[in-house]
Amino acid sequence: MTSNSRVVVLGAGLAGVRLARRLGELGVPALLVGDEEHRPYNRVLLAEVLAGRYSPDVIALPAPAGLVRAKVTGIDRDRRVLACADGSEIAYGTLVLATGSNPVLPPLRGLFTPDHVLPEGVHAFRTMDDCLGLSKAVRPGVRAVVIGGGLLGVSAARALAVRGAQVVLAQQAERLMERQLDPNASRLVLRHLKDLGVEVHTECRVRDVRCLGGAVRSVEMADGYALDADLVVLACGVSPRAGLAKAAGIAVHKGILVDDRLCTSDPHIRAVGDCAQHDGTVYGLAAPALEQADALAASLAGDPDSRYTGTRALTRLTLAGNSAFDLAAFGETEPRPGDDVVQLADATRGTYRKVVVRDDRLVGGVLVGELGTVGALARAWEGAEPLPSDGGPLLHLLTNDGGT
């Protein structure tokens, strides 16, 4: 395949690797370009590496043969080449941006050294290097402060606690994982973390990172209260990694704008995964990234009808080990007036299930604890089929593993 007709996939995360592999299976060789020195890996499982449950090799992805390691610094759309940091160029016929997302670094005083790097002991939690750096630093008794109580912050706090750290989690919102969970489910997450020894502060804004000799020593809250810290983990969310696209003049809003064929404003450039914004949505989840990759692979292999029309995304967090914890959330978890709500809770076992039904259709749910039901409920939600009026099958779905 000549360079002016080949497909180049920029980004060796879940979406990029999936796309390159699918293209290979469909007879369309692709060059995969990644800037991390590690083998491509499943970012979703980094918390399990930090917890010591998996080695990095276990979460490695089966990378396609055509993988090039390079740091791309620019896109020349007229010549259709990528400029690399070492001065080399990579020509493309079709370019697919699968550049993922960057960690959000909060505007805290003292967060950066004069050289604009994070002080010793302060870590983002997004890449394998972040994970390995934290793994090297954590030890029993180390004082760790996790800033952010979303999915990533909860995962990081739990992993550090499992490793024996003294963990404090600071969450600015009024409860944990407020975007995915309802108050009852959030309370169960809080209980689980407290059972592991994690100290949780909600409605708590961090103002300052204090360092001595270039290393973190404490963090200060907005009310002046200071927490001693040997480690600080920044888990404040992610933002689409769209800088290259924007600098090249490609249309960007929150993410790189794409249509149902995952085309950007440049007909020779597509985008998938965390960096892409489709129909107003940046998903930032694994399932939509994989679905986009599959749809785009079919399109690039010549299927004129292949379209991506959106994903009904399910958030799932599975934390294994001696103190297992499992949760899932999908669709609309807060009911509207007139909706029917079915809730089942067992305080002793720490399980909770809630589904929202509208016009005889399952529109959302939250499940915490033993999740033998999640697959069947998710299929009922994704299918959007009317539920039988007697409600029996729904109750069966909620209780079919005995979690009443």
C-alpha cells in the first residue's frame, strides 16, 4: 500500500488498537502510531495494577504488527504528513485520530515547580507511567491524598488503601461518583471505602499543594485545614486530547467534531474514542470507543452503509480482592415525575439495586454489590423493548442471584 493511500492510526490505546486490528482482519493494513514506550494496554485496568492484583503484562493489548513509536508534533493537512519530534515524517492517505484524553490538572497553588513539572510525590493517574510511579512510591503507612471522588478517584483510593497506604479522599461535590450514582449507591461506595480505612471528605475543595525541597508535604483545604501528604493523586477527570487537531485547523468543540461516519471537518481525517465528539457527546468510556472503532473499520474497508449512531453507555467498576466491590450504572438513574422506580436493598450484604421504568420501558438503573443481574438488565435497557405489564420478569431480573 502506498503512503498516499494507507491508513495511519494515531494513538495506541483501546480505540486505536481495536481499529488497527479490525482493519487488518478486513484486509486493510494500517500503521499504528503510539507515543508511549510500553506495550499498548487496557487503561481501564490500571487501578488493578496499582492495587498489585495484576502485573502490567496482564493488561497488555494484542497489538497489530504495524506499530511505530513516535511523538507526533503536528499535522500537515496539505501534504498529508505527520511531523514527529525527531524530525521524521509519516505520510498518510487517511488519518485516524485516536489520541485519547489528558488528565485534568486542577488550578491549585503550588501544583507545579518553577520548571512547570509536578513536584515529587504528586501524580496524575492516567497512563502506565503514572501507575508505575505510584506503585513505586506507595508502601504501608504512606500518607496519600486523592483529589477527586469520581470513578477514577474511587478506584485510585481503593487501590492505595489495599496497598496499605493511609488514604484521604477529597471530593468537591456533595457525594462520591455523583455523575453516575444516586445518593443510596454513593453511600454504599462511601461505606466500602471507609471499611478499607479510607478517610473521605465531601464538599471539600483543595486550595493549595505545599512542598518542601521540591517534594509534596501537605495539601490545604479552602477552609484552611491542612492534610499531611507524602503522595497526592490527581483524579479530577479527563479532557479530550484534541490539541493536534485544533492546531491543524480541524473543527474542535469539547472534542474533535465527527459525524456518523466518524469524519472530521477534513475529509481525509477521522477520529474515534475519547478525543472524539459525536452528536454533542464526548463519551470517555471504553464501550463507545470500541463501537466507534468497529464502525470505522467497516467504513474504511469499503462498507458504504457503516455508521456510528451513538452508544447507550454503561459505567461499570469491578474491584476484586479480599474485599470485592462491584457497581454498574446505566441510562437515567434519577426518575422524572410519573416514572416507576423499583428498589431493592440489603444493608447487611451491602447490595443495592434500583431501576427506573418509563412508559413500560427500562430507562436506567444503578446496581451495587453482587451483580449477577447486570447483564440481563443492561440487555433489557439496550433493547428498549416494552416490559410485560405485570412486572414479574423485571423483579426476576433484579433478584435472580438471590440479592433481595
